[in-house]
Amino acid sequence: MEVSETIIEKILNDNNFSIELAKRLGNQQQSVLGLARRNSRNLTLWEAVMFYKEQGFTEEEIFKNYQLYNSSVKPKKSKNERVN
């Protein structure tokens, strides 16, 4: 999964947001800006996602194609459930 354009734009255009994200990830701000320019998978790390949520974003706003991904994931059947 990739982060949405909303998150990318927020990182690239909001100085405080990108500084705080960099602190959370243990990176320099310039590194985080580079991650955003490449839409790096590192922007989906647990610590980053928790930061986005603390800033008021929902998972639908955080992830690109979240609804599409969420609908394509099928729940696993339990061990006791029989398959016909």
C-alpha cells in the first residue's frame, strides 16, 4: 500500500508536519521530504501511520485506494468452519 496524495501534499507543504514526522521516524526532515517525493513504502510504517492518526487523519485518508484494498481482502475461515 502507498500513502495518499493528501498525506504526500501535507508532508511536502506543511513544515511542522514534516518535522514532527521526521522526529517520529528518527530521520532528518530532508529524508522525510525525499520519502514523500518518491511515495516511499516507509511512509506506511506503523509509527508514521500512528502519527497521521494523531493528526486527525483516518485510514481512508491515509492510504491510497484504501476502499479498493479493504474490499478485496477476504476474511479467513476459522479452523472449525467447514468448506462445502
